Amino acid sequence: MWKRNVLIATCALGVLGLSGCGSTAKPPSAEETSTSAASSTSTTSGTKLFTTGAVPSVGGASDLSKEPVVSAGPSPAPTVLTGRDLVVGTGATAVSTDTVKVQYVGAFYSTGKVFDASWTDSGPTSFPLSGVIPGFKDAIIGMKVGGRREMVIPPAYGYGAAGQPPTIPGNSTLVFVIDLLGIS
């Protein structure tokens, strides 16, 4: 429970920190990132949110009853949001204004070391998509309930140069495997 609350608070603080750090730099727009990618996933409105491509391997990728195991990613790490659907859900589709119920694992791209997981806390957690880092929000938008998605989140879409000490060092590329369990 404690780790889950820390992740939610950390995500919310990360969004506030990234928006209030005084930097004029911002993540590339969806249009900018899609021009360098061979393919992308889009929402029902057609907005491109992330590219599909090479991501770390995931043990137990299609078994939603078990915690997935993330491996270290190949070098170099992606510089744009990169993801893939491990299981395509069949339920309702998440939009940016939803509150979602998820099960997740968060790991460092370079090592595969888990820094947070709802699987080892008190279980699934719910939160509004408006309260998390941009990469986590974009990972969930367009998912269908019952799906599992793997997402690589570069620093520009995560916690940036500041990180989220002491858990997440600055300029960390993160990997999340997210199971979308519900939408409200």
C-alpha cells in the first residue's frame, strides 16, 4: 500500500515538477515523434501517442494472472515513447479524462530492476490519468480494459533531469508493464 501511494504521489509530483521547473523545453509533440517512427499507436481520435518498436523482453508477457518480469533493454534506449501491446483487451477504451484501475510493474530500462510494482504492494490501484507523468498517461490512453501494454518512457516523458529522488535518478529511462483492469 505504501509503495502504491508513493508511486501515485511521485507521479503527481513529477507532473507538477516537470511543468514547474522553469525550463522551456518540452517533450516533442505527437506529430514530431511520429515522423521518425515506422509505426505508431493511435487513439480513436487518431492522435499518435507512441511509436512501436524494440522494447525489453518481458517474461510472462501474456499471463495477466502473474507479475510480468522485465529484462534490461538493448542500447541505446529509445528517445521517444515506445511501446507494444502484449495482450489486446476487449473492453472499454481509456481516454485522457478517465480514472483507471491498473496493475503495473515499473523497472529501469538499463537494468530491468523493478523500482515499484502494484503486484508486491496491496494490489491494483486507481488514479486519474491527469495526475501521472506524461509517458504513463500516454501509455494507457487507447488501451482497452483487459489489455497489457509495455511502455518505454524516456526522461523527457517521465521525470526528466531531476528524477524523483531517492527512487528514480535523473535522466532515467523507465519501462512499465501495465494491465488495464477498469475505467471509471
